[in-house]
Amino acid sequence: MGKLFVIDGTDGSGKQTQFDKLKERLSKDGVEYKTVSFPNYDSPSSSLVKMYLSGEFGTNAQEISPYIASTFYAADRYATFQTGYKEYYENGGIILADRYTTANMVHQAGKIKDKEERDKFLKWLWDFEFKLYGLPIPTEVFFLNMPTEKALELMKDRKNKFDENAKKDIHERNETHMRDAYKAACDVAKDYNWFEIKCMKDNELRTIDDIHEEIYNEVKKHI
């Protein structure tokens, strides 16, 4: 089997930036890899995710069952794995993922306040994606810990990911959801032994390069 490295975090944490930096660095080092980004907006498999995020099932993310929403993302990941990188991964290839099952462990788990119920959901999600669907379990998950207040500031004028003319999706425009997701992320990162990267130091935002070096040095240990 191969290696799967995931970069994840709440909205506005700099996932895409760090994903691109890691790709650039590994390419420079001559390391062969494939990339995947979730949701896979280039594939029809993301259709239900797009409908969900655009508000077609309800504009308040908090009111949409985390179990139901998670099935949309899981199907997208399964389709992408089967048609895109399964053979490469099973032959020992390195996969870099911009978000993964881990995103549901943050955004959907954040909808559940009760810890016992949240743990129940997380176990269900793990079994659903990694056992039933047979998706690869990450080698390492990098959690970009960006406090919500700073993330909101950074996201202020950011456009929607899959439609340049659209407004922010139902996660991004719901501050309550973002705060709940961040709290859940901090707990889940500890419970599931994610590699936590604090994006702030002494109340100042760390540089992109500083954060990148921390990610890169950890990846090097596994390849």
C-alpha cells in the first residue's frame, strides 16, 4: 500500500496554500506523487455536495443531519478513489489530499454538541468510509489550527470555491457553524492523533513558509 497525507482544517486555515507548497517542494525533490482534492468539483460525483453547500437542502447547515451530509461526501470520495488513484495507491504510490474524511470529522461532528453522541457519529463515519467503502486510512493528517476569529478575517472577501460568481457556501457564511467546527476540530485532532500545526504564535500569524517547513519535515519522515 501507499502513503496518504492529508492537509485539513476549518475554512480559512490556509489548506490550499499549504497543499500547493507541499506539491511544489516534493516535485522539486523529485518525489513522485498524485494529488486529490475534496470535494472533487471536477467530477459528477460531487453533485450532491454542491447542492448541499449551495443551500438546496436548507440554508442552515446546522439543521442538516451530519449523517446525511456525510454520505454525500463519502460517495464523492469513493468514486474518486475507484476511478482516480486506487491502483496507484495500492502499488505503493504517495497521495496528497486537500481535505478528506477528516473534513466531515470536523464540519459534521461540529453539529453535535453532546460528546457521547459525537463520538458515536465519528465511529459510524470511520466504519462507513474506511471499512464499508474501503477508502485508505491516512498515513498522517495535518490539522491547520487557525482560530475562528482570524479565519473569519482572512475569509472576508473570499469567493466560493466552485462558482466564482457565487456567495460563500452554507458553511462559510455561518459563523456559528465555523465556531462549532473549530471546537470539534481541536478535540478530534487530539482524539485521533492528528499532527496539529498552530497557525498563530504569540498572537501573530505564522508565515506560510514557516508552516510549510513544519509540514514538510514531518512528511519526510514517512517517505
